[in-house]
Amino acid sequence: MRHHYTVRTYEELRQWAAKFASESDLHSLVIFGTPGTGKTETFTRALENEYLIPIKGRLTAFQLFRLIKEHLDALFLFDDTRRILKDFECVNLLMALGEHKTPKVIQWNTSTLKGKMDEKDDDPNTAFTTSRIVIVINNGSSGSRVGKSSPSKLLLFRILRPFRAFHEPRNVA
């Protein structure tokens, strides 16, 4: 199975977005490319009928777990949230969320949650979810670990472990 794809046209990008929207067996997708090329807008439009939770900006691992717990069957769209990918605990949560089995078991194994979640919840440290994730990243942003791309290319990754691409950079034609 191929884990990375090069998308050269807007039509191909729209096709990938439509495929992700219609195929629930695609659990995680990481897209990176030149800023301002419509990556986020294309996926937001394709996913408008989904239970979509867009995330942009700073987020702690604890905040991420709470979002996952509160939105168990949502599709999370992370838009240029590089800081999350630098936080080891966030990466672990996202890897669990991107697993290709359902339901996924996401855990926050600390006592931090006592008294902070819904009192009706039997296990505030565990979320059983069918959520999926899309991560959109701009090439050339500071701290980029995904390599360089020419302005005419968008690189599209479909990978089992979305963060392998960040920890093991590959040369992509």
C-alpha cells in the first residue's frame, strides 16, 4: 500500500477530500504543501456534512484529550497546528486517534481529570471513539520537518501512523 501521494491539481485535491469524506476506513490523513493553495478550504468544504471539529492554533495535550472525550465521533481537522506535533503527549494522542481500528481507545492516565469531567462518566480517563483526523500543514513554516516542496506541488500522505512522516523524513519525488 502506498503511503504518500503527490497531488498536482486542484481536481486531484478535491478528489482526495471527497474520498476521505466518503470512506470511513480512511482514519487519518496528513496534507502538506505551499501556503495559500486551498488545502484547508478544500477539505472543509468536502467535510461540511460531517461532524467536523476544526482546530487551529495552540492546544495542550490535556485540552486535546478533553476535545476527543467531548466529541467522540467527530472528524478533527487540525489546520497548521505545528506546536501540537512538537508535543510528545499530543503526538501520542493523535497516533491513537489515527489508528485504523474502531472503536479506538484513547486514554489520559493521570489523576488530573478527577472532578473536571462530567460526573456521569464512569471512566473520565478513557474515550472510546470512532473519530478520524485530517492534519493540514504549510510547507516552509518555521520548524518544518516534512521537507521542501516546489510551489506547484501539494504532497498528500495517507499513512497508518500519521507522525512517522515527521519522525522519519522521506524523499518524495
